[in-house]
Amino acid sequence: MNSKQKEKYDALFQASIDVMLEKGFERTTISEIAKKAGVANGTFYLYFKNKNDLIPAISEYIIRNLLKNIKENTQYAKNIWGILEQVIEQTFIVTKHYKELILLIYSSLAYDHSFDKWEIAYNSYYDWLENELKNALQRGEINGRVNRNIVKMIINSLELAAENYYFTTNEREENETKLKEDVYYYIRNAIK
């Protein structure tokens, strides 16, 4: 993709997010997205097959940003426990930051049934965490088994805790720091 194409893609991508957050997935039209992006309707179809294609793209965008934040904040971690602390912290930060987008994704998954595409978007995150856990296993920091299912359970537990905190009234009722400590305790004991 050359710079002009990237510019149009980015404009369409951002416009789609803006319009969907305002109107919801179902009521958003391609023409509204194109108009907001300042491009012709047909330009949309050069980058996306249909409106449903936006949801995996948005999911991938959020996951890519989460993994980028995690990697930046774990590069100097001395062991798996420092990495785990940052994975938890960054999961909470990204969930809070993208709360409305994540809710939009969940609501639109019902229309598109794109859970498989969502799962594909997670592959690089799964690979990274699985590699970190295998390295920790080799260093003797953890015992037991490390495989894709364990990695998915860890990530799902983290995201469930963060989403439950930010998407419900728990945000006002629970202490965020205490919840993060509980998540850390739970995962640490699961992989110790």
C-alpha cells in the first residue's frame, strides 16, 4: 500500500469508527463512512469487502495496540512476574481506553458471526505470551505445562476481569488496584 492508499485506508478506518460509535453498527451505512472520510462510496470497497469487514480490522487494531504497549512495557522486565504485572496493567489501560470500541465490536459480532476472525487477530498476542511462558519455564520460574490453551485461558481471564470492571457498575464499586492484585494472584498461582 503506497502512502496515498494508506492515507485513504486510515481515513476510512477512522471514519468508520467515528460513525459506528455515534450510530451503532447496524445503523451505519457505507455512504456515511465514505462521506466522513471524504472519499467516494466506491473507494470504501477498494479496502473493505463490506461493512462487516471493519469489525475484524478494528479488533486487530486494538489487539495490535495492546501487544505494542505490553512489549514496550516489558522489555526490561527481569522475569515472568514482571511481565505478568505489565500484561495485567496494559490490559486494563487498553480496555479502559477502547471501552466503547470493544463494546461496539461485541455488539456487531452478533450480526457478522466473525468470532473466527477475532480469534485470528489474537494469534500474535498468543504467540508472544506463549513464547514468554516457555522461556520462563526453561528458566525455572514456572512449573507445569505451557500450551496455546493455557495462554488463551490467561488472556481470557485478564480481559474478562478488565471488561467486567469497566463495562459494569463494578468500576464504581471495586478498587481497581485490588482487582489487579487479585488477577495477578490468580494467574501466578495457575502457572507457578
